[in-house]
Amino acid sequence: MNTDDRIQARHYLVIDLEATCDDAGRVPRHEMEIIEIGAVLVDGASFGPKGEFQTFIRPVRHPLLTAFCRDLTTITQAEVDDAPGFGDAIAALREFMLPFEDEEPPRFCSWGDYDRHQFDQDARFHGVELPFGSDHLNIKRAFSEALGTRKRFGMAAALRKLRLPLLGSHHRGIDDARNIARLLPFAIGPRPRRGAGS
């Protein structure tokens, strides 16, 4: 286990992003843009949820979602057309985090490093400062280390490993963030009983 992963935080901000995408190469990786932020604020002592944040974001590089993207995420064109831009969405996320910051900001974490890299890419493109620093907890890695294996599990496979049901719609930011928050205690905190939780 990476010792940094076990450092207790007052709050954890579990984030899952959805982004523009295509299976035929029409949206290159370096031009993908966030279209949904789903976040669950988790208490560092109890590992219980304390708040949720969700917003769609209007993309500008590839404003028309591909059929692949719509099918994968269930996000509609109308939802992103009516959504705020990236800067306004980040301002709303910062406002959501503010009451929970006290003396230390919530620790940003996600399933893997994709979300951190996508945030950095969009922030550079839009010239926006993110509301969290470089400290990022990769829950996917921490989960594997807690199991004592090098195998990396997808979020759905990790839930199955613990015999937990996947709640909501996979590849929707807010639903995935809720499911990842349920995995957080196993990855870095007291181990739940197998099959416990919901």
C-alpha cells in the first residue's frame, strides 16, 4: 500500500467525469472535453456521504455529441446544450467544496488517473484554475493494493469483488461517483464485511 494513500483526510471528494468521445476516432484524446462532473463528498472519519454535486458542461471543441457518446453515457444533446461552460461549472464546484474546507481542502480522488488528467487538460484549454491541488488519490490503485494484487479492476468489477450491486447507470458521472464512494472505505479505511453495504 502506498503510504500516502493511507494518510487520513478530513474529507474526500470522490469525482467521476464523463467526456466527449467516439469509437471511430472523430474525437481525438487530446480534444476530449468534460461533459459531466459527478462528485460525492465523503466524511474522512465515518466514510459516509456528506453532500453531492452534479453538473453537465457544454463542450466547445466538439459540441455535437457522437452517437457512441450518447449511448455510452445516456447524456443527451439537449442536456449539454443547456449546460454551463467549463469555467462556470468549476466555479460551482468550488462553491460546493467551500463549506467543507475548514483548514484543509477535501482530498480529490477518483477511480484511476483518467479524471485527474482530463481535469488538467480542460483547465489548460480554458485557462481555469482547478479548486484542488496536485494531491490526488487513485482509488483504483489503492483498491488493488488493499487486495494485495497487481491486477487493476474496473469499478464494476471491484463492486462485484465485494459482492456489492452497481447502483444507477454505469458511465454516468454522478452514479459512478456514488459507487466509487462506496468502494473508498475498502481501499483506504477499515475493511467492510464482504457483501456489506448498499
